[in-house]
Amino acid sequence: MIVSFIHRAIMQGIPLLFGATGEIVTEKSGNLNLGIPGVMYVGGISGVIGAFMYENSLPDKSMANPFLAIMIPLLCSLLGSLIMGLIYSFLTTTLRANQNVTGLAITTFGVGLGNFFGGSLIKIVGADVPSITLSTTSKFFSAHLPFADNMGWFGEIFLSYGFLAYLAVIIAIVTSLFLKKTRTGLNLRAVGENPATADAAGVNVSRYKYMSTCVGSMIAGLGGLYYVMDYVSGVWSNDGFGDRGWLAIALVIFTVWKPNFAIIGSILFGGLYIIHNYLNQFFPFIPVDMSTQELIKMAPYLVTVLVLIVNSMRNKRENQPPEALGLSYFREDR
Amino acid sequence: MENKAAVSFRHITKAFGSKVVANKDVSMDIMSGEILALLGENGSGKTTLMNMLSGIYHQDSGEIFVNGEEAYINSPKDAYALGIGMIHQHFKLVDVFTATENVALGMDKKTTGGAKEIAKAITEICDRYGFDVDPKKKVYNMTVSQKQTLEIVKALYRGANILILDEPTAVLTPQETDKLFAVLRNMKADGKSIIIITHKLNEVLAISDRVAILRKGEYIDSVITSEATVQSLTDMMVGQKVELDIERPEVEDKQLRLTIDHLTCLDKYGVTALDDVSLEAYGGEILGIAGISGSGQKQLLEAVAGLQEAQDGASITYIDPESGAKEELIGKSVTEIKKRGIALSFVPEDRLGMGLVGAMGMSDNMMLRSYEKGHSPFTDRKTPRDLANRVKDELEVVTPGISTPVRKLSGGNVQKVLVGREIASNPTVLMAAYAVRGLDINTSYTIYRLLNEQKKKGVAVIYVGEDLDVLLALCDRIAVLCGGKLNGIVDGRTATKEEVGLMMTNLNTEEKEGE
């Protein structure tokens, strides 16, 4: 039971890990992209559109080529979230619009866009239920190592996920090393801390902001793709993604802007997100009714608030948000 | 001469927006191996001109030649490639980075090597010119002087041969200034060209070889420093004769207005910023507060103003001039203090942050202090507008209109608006923090005159300053803070600059232990 809980917590945590890693990369450049929920949503629906096109182009779904079945949705998803990142960057970096307003607009826009295309696809299929199923594509996305099933709890906890889950962990580790060890990472952090300083040191601030926001969006978008293709086995239904995007942003704060912490953090958040379903199993002697379960759903957010409080009390400078987070930079500002 | 010039400006013009022309047809040379002081009032375009050389701005028209060749400087990177490094007034350092990381910023790893190589190079530069920088230290743990040193090392590391320093001594103690000047002389001996932007004429005379003067964005002339005097430079800078002596009128009847007892305050990081300070301020005198920036001046003034929480056991008593009634200020909020009729005025250090609202015009800013008066549901706009007009006329505030956002005014004019407003409220105690920071000499003297007028009216003036010459000339008594402790109070008439400078840096512990 514990094993299946951990397994579900990790499944639940992977989209958050993608989102948080993407948002960390973005925020390190000083761009507070509150559009992440929208970006992840678009990342999901773009993958769905790609998969739908591919599946429908086949005379018979059993003829699907595994490589194409993965690459087409993957590239569509990356492209979709890249476009969202570009819109955000253009508005905030080039036009210097307010980042909060832009971010919220991107979220609203992204969710609306996703529901529009999602709804359209459902109409095209003419399904009885308001959802669209892409089980062929999903099969490839969620394929895990065949021998994992024979390895007991170890297999279930560590080996039983689709490739995107491992990709999420690898991206988080690589991002962490990139920020800490490379010169480009150093420059990026400087842009987020003090863009005027970075500029005076010869760092192209706008380019860094664009790059990090776009790459960050693409990483976050993969979270949406993972959610629909693996977590829910290829079934898209409008608004099914829930508040995972906001949870990813909360996770960024929780991990004090460190992608390697986000790996553990995302599993913890994933666990807190679903623990209300497991309470009756873990503690059969305490009856938990529906309303209590609703209360327990607050857990990830409460933990984030607690971390915020503890962090601001400890006042360690390294654990604070990038200093110029949320501020637009203009060289000739006086 | 042309071939020896390190930098030549030719017909440089730069405007911000359509109204403000920062530089107008400036042509001048900087010779190699000289220390050139760039002198001018606020808004005379010194910093703008230098920012064009360092790639922050780009000129609207005109050419810049570096070492005889026309240079196209479009970014700070281009400037570095030409061997131009600028030390900005507000340091361009990332607080959470170490010294090494700050130096490495923006540079290619292929040319710099790893952290170890950079640290080694930093040590080499330090040894060569006599600096002291710890490569592993984080910037937020550094003192102002250390940060400045790091900035210079950073520029030298990038191979700067032409070094621009914007107001480098504004935040240094006299001792630190001497150290900086020694370093600058070393660099000059090494063949580097140095441009130093400053307001402080005695420093210009002490360090520079030549002085170039800008006035209202135009290049006036340059003179050999050894042939110049404070008076001649001031006249050239202002364009008219300026009275240079600071008055110190005597007021006979001094009344106790404010007593501060055992005041201890913490800063925002929970570190003791002000440690058991006891002071008295009298009406009809100017009490100077001297100290390296960050020695607790801010906390002292803000505690009196009701903005800073004091630790237990402290007491601040205000004595009303009319009734003689005593009021305890600790534990009272700003609003309470105001409601009880306690006439405090505070000119904070951070003019556009705490003092004025940058996006609002003069009259709206005047209203901030009086909006609670009156009983109709509508605001009274006429009184503040009249006050704004009065301040504008009396203090000669240069602004397109009283509704122009004050953010768009120059530093000196912003300060005039703030001081004008505070004085207009007829205070009993007037506190001013760094009232002339960044102001040109003409405006500074206007501010000193205003403070003296208040003193003559019997106001207790508390003046936190950084220029010791001014403190010694203006103040009746000077309280010296050192690391948050009161290190003694000296008489402004008899104390010397060296004495005060020493008190700022060395806590007088022996005397206290002996007691």
C-alpha cells in the first residue's frame, strides 16, 4: 500500500517537477512567469493535437510507428509552449509590460486555447463522453521497462514510469548543474539578480531573458504533455489538468529556486496532493469524511506558506528570490 | 596633442526625450596617463557623457575617438574591448555572488579559466596596486569600500586602461578616500588614464592633474589643477560668483527640545544597528551626526520619526516649545505623533522612496503632508497648490510645472521640493539625512542656508552628513557614531577633520573601560 502510494505520488509529482524546473529557469532571469499554468495547458493540448493528427492519418492504429508516435506529439508540445514563452517574452522584455498582468493573461489565454481545441477535437470525433482518447500514443509514452513488473517494490517505485518521468529528473539535475557550475548559468543568475550589473558586464540581458523564458516554457510544457499522455493514459478532457500549474509555481518557492530540491519537493507535493485518498487506508481507525478530505487538499499550499515564513525568518540571502524578479529592465532608465 | 589623447569627444549631443538635453555639442580630450577631474553641477551631464563612453547610452550625434581611432560603442562590452572601464556610483555588483563570480560575470570561460585562475589574477592585481580583496567573500558581506575596490579590480581585470570613477568618494571615510587616492596614483604611474567625476572641490585639487568643467550639458573649459583654486573652479562651474563660506549663526537662547535615552535598534536583518545611544537636541542649534554610512544614522532618525521600533529600555522625549509639556515618542506611530501636535519634520535619505512620491507632481506631494486636515469629504487642492508654487518660487525649483511628476526633476530640485515641504510645516525638530547627497555646490548652499534659517527660528536641527568639511562648518555640535555606538560628541567650532574621521572608525573603548 505504501509502495503504491509512493508510486502514485511520483506520478503526480512529475508534471509539477517539469513546471517547477521550467519556472525556475524563467525566474532566474528575473521573469516571473505566472503564465506557467497556461503554458503547461498549451503544452498538453499541442501534444494532443499532434497525436490526434498522427493517429488519424493511419489507416489502422496498430500500424503506428513508435518513433513517430512519440516525436510528433513531443515536438508539437514543445512548439506550443515555445510560442507561449515567446509571447510572454515579447510582451515583458521587448514591450516591458507588467509581468504579473502578462503572466495572468497568458494563463487565461492558454487555458482558453486548450479548451477551445480540446472541445473542437471532441466535436470532430463526436464522442459520447466529453473527452478524447489517444490510447495508441499513450501506450508509447507510458511504456516502461518490461522487467520492472518482476522486481517487486523496487521495480514499482523506481522503474515503472514512462520515459518522460526520467527525463524530468534528468532535466532538473542538468538545470541545477547548469545554474551552479557553468558561466552561462552564472550570467543568467546575474540577469535575474541585477540586470544593470549584468548589462554593464557585457551580458546581453534581453537575449538571456528571452532564452530562459522560452526554454523554461518548453520544459514546463512537457509537464502538460506528461500529464495527458502518461498520467491519464491519453485521455484529454477539458479542465482536467486542474490547478497543477499553480502548484508548480508554489513548488518553485518551496524549493527556494533550486531544481535539484524540486525532485524531492515534487514527490512530496505529489504525495500531499493525493494523500486524502489514502487516509482511510493508512489510518482505518480514524474515519475521514469527504469534507475533511477537501481540507487536506490544502496541504501543499500550507506547506508552501510555511516554507515562505521559515525562509523569510531565516533571512539567508541565498534562499531569497532573485532580486530583480518581476521587474522589467531598461538600460536607459534614469 | 591629438595623438596623445586617450579619448576624444567631438560634438557629442545626447537628449532624453524631447525636453531634456543632457549633453550639447561637447568636444573634449582625455590625455593618456593623466587624472582628469570632470566637474559640474547636478544635471550638467557629467555622468551622461561618461555613460556614453562606457556604452550604457549612445550619443544622438557626434563622434568618440579612442586612442585616435573612431570608436563605435554600442554596449558595455564594446567599451571593455576598447579598454574602458567605469566604476558607477551605484555599484554594479551582484550581492549574492562572491568577488570571483562578480569578476567572472559576462566573460568567456576560455579567456578567464576557472575560479582558481580568476582568484589568482585578482590577488595579482591587488598586490600590484595595493588593494585588498578576498576572492571568496560574498558581496553582501562587504563594506562599501570593499565593494568599490572590487569594482576597480573588476575593471582592471578586464584590461581597462581608461578608468572612469563616478563620485567614488561619496560613501567613503576620509581615511578610505586617502587609500583610494593612493591606489589611483599607482594606476596613473602605471600609465592608465583616469577620469573622476566629483562634486568635492578639495578632492579635485588633491588628486587631479587637470579639471574639465561642464555646465548645463555644455563643455566650458579645462584648467590645469595646479593653477586652480576652489573659488575659481566654483565660479566656472556655476557661471557666476558664489559665496563659499558656510554661515554658523549664534543663537543665544537654546532650549532642550528632544532627549534620546539609551536607544537601541535592530536593523531589518535583526542585527543591532544602534547600540545604547543617548543624545540631546536643542532648539537654535544644528546637531550634526557623523559616521560611516550604515553606522545607525538611519535607525536613529527613523526611531525619532516613529518609523523604527526601539528595543526595551529606550526613551525619546519631546519637549513642546509652547507648553513645555513632555511627550514620550517611543511606541507612537507616525500618525499618533502627528495627531498629538508634535512638530517633527523628517527629510529622509531616500528622497523618492520615503520622502516623495515620484509619479506625483509637486502639489500632490505637498498634499501628502496635509491631506488629513480639513473636514469636508473632498480634498483641499488649493492650499497645497499654493504651497507648491511658493516653494517653487522661493527655492528656485526648476520644473516644467507643479504638476510634472517629481521623478522627472533632477536630484537637486527633488531635494528642494522635499526640504521646502518639511520646512513649511513649521517644525520644532527638523531632521535631515544626507540632505545634500548628490547635489551640486549651488543647491547645497541653498540647503545649508535653509537649515540655518530654521536654526535661527529656534528649531532643533539634526543633520546627518557625510562631508566632514561641511559638518564642521555648519554644525554647533557633532555626535559621532561608530558601529552603532555613540563615540563621543565634539564641538563643531574646535574639532578637526582628522579627529572626527578617527572617531568614525575607531571605537573609543579605553575611556569607557577606564571609567
